[in-house]
Amino acid sequence: MQKNVMNVQETADYLGFSSAKVYKLIETKNIPASRVGRQYRFLKVALDMWLTRNIISEDTEFLSLIKEVRKDFLDAGYTQEDISKSLESTRKNA
């Protein structure tokens, strides 16, 4: 079962990075993180959105379609969590 809130090591594992790389991204403010006391926490949904925003692709038509579909879902009253659950379900079934 995938966790909704992850620590640094879980985030590193999820992203396929070292924990040192995650700390470097935190230090440069290049990853969405929250500080709780002396520890960092990461929302899975925020990381998924961050990954989506940072897609490098020559297919701008595809990226435009993704943004349009996401906007349509949000406009229809779905939450980002609903969208993430749907994407996760789709990934599992693919």
C-alpha cells in the first residue's frame, strides 16, 4: 500500500534517488517538502504533481492534453486526490 505522506528515505525510494539527492533538492527548494519539527515530510500527491510539471518532452501536444484533462477534472469538482487515485489505479492495471 502506497503511503500518502513519506519521509526522506521513502521519497528517495519512490523517486529512485539517493537520500542525499533529496536533501539537495530540499536545500535548493526544488522539491515540494514540508518541515515537521526537524524532519521533512512529502505528500505523494505533491510529488506526483511536481513530476508531471517537470516532464521534458518534445510532444507539446501531449503535455497540453494532460493539462487540459487535469483542468477538466478539477473544474468538474474532482480533487487532486481523486485524480491521483485514478492515475494509480490506471498504472496498476496497465
